[in-house]
Amino acid sequence: MLDEGLDQWRADSSPRSNRARVSNCYSCTIVTYDMTSRPDRSALDRLAYSQEGYFSAAQAGVLGFSAQLLAHHTRTGRFERVRRGLYRLHDYPVAEHEEIRAAWLPMRERAVVSHESALELHGLSDVMPDRVHLTVPRSDRGVRVPGGVALHTTETPPSGADVVVREGIAVTSPARTIVDAAAAGTAPEQIEAAIAQALRLGITTPSQLRRLAATKDQRVAETIERSVQPMPSSA
């Protein structure tokens, strides 16, 4: 999992060590180098391991890996090319939800996993999304969308308590996820199942769901309200 508390990260690849500044956006690590040098494999390994084996071409570039060198390591089997601009270490163990991580990582500076993909990450309902759902600010609506990704835009991007980290991935909170999925048209029975599971697990509350539902239309508010009402006791 990416460490939200990191504020500095060093790569010591040569006698003239490079300093890197690390900041977090949606709980993801962004590495900015003051200077480049010869390829630093150990630094790339450490970075990739902090991202479940993945790294971007841009991240590799600041560690001294040119496009030609990335292509060479891909041909020799050291790296795997996931899609344009995204790679993973060949020997890193395959984990659950790889397709979600692979879609989110290239956009991690602006995107958060949401809707049905977030339901899947939280283990709520039985939805099986055919695409990876990501949410970005409305100002980023013109961003290039990778294949297999459903991009949602909003004028109120999730932040603060509405974003959590699961398996090192920035994802909307359970309450935000449920309400967003309901607004996007996820089947009512899946929404009801997700609410029942989330309340039983104690990962959301009726008040949190109602607060977020109030920002949507009446249909969503009614769906949420029906699901959070206590079941009548039997006579």
C-alpha cells in the first residue's frame, strides 16, 4: 500500500545521489526528481513494489530509463507492458483487482475508482462491471481515456472522508460509492444489497448515505431511504 505519510524518498544510485520529492494526491505517490542519471534499477524496483508491481513510463524516465531501454527490458521479459505508458515487474505476484489497478495508475493524479468498480473493491453487492469506473473533476473531461475505462466527471470531486484507500488504490468511500452507483443506474437490488452489507459491516451509516443522497435527484434519495429504513419486526 502507498504510504500516505511519505514526504521524502531518496534514490541512492551513484556517488552523486539524487533527491526526490514525494507528494500525495488521492493517496498516491508522485515522484519528482531534481536531476536524472544512469538507470537506477533498485530505485525503480522500490517504486514499483510500492505500487503493487506497476510503474509508468514517466516514472521510469525520471529514474533514467529511456523508451528504448524500457522496450529492451520488455523484450527480455524483465518488464511487462500493460498498455501504452504503463508497465509492471514481470516477477511481481499477480494480485486481485489487477485490471482496476492498471486502469487507475496512469490517471492516479486526478482520478479515483468509483461506482461499480468501487463496489467491487469494497466487496459490496454482486456487481460484475464490464469496465473500470473512474471519477475525475469536470475540468479533466477532455483527458484521454484508456480502453476498458468508464470515465465519470463531476463538479464536486470526492475528497476528504469521501475517499479511502483499498489495496493501495484511491477509491470512493462506501457511502459515496453506493450513492454514485445508484445515481448512475446500477440495479436497485444491487444497491439494496450493498447498503445492507455496508451497514452490517459498520463501514457506513444511514446518516452518511442520506447526506450524500440529498445531493442527487429524488429517485436516488428514495432508493437510499427505502434501503436504510429498519425492517419491521414480526408480530
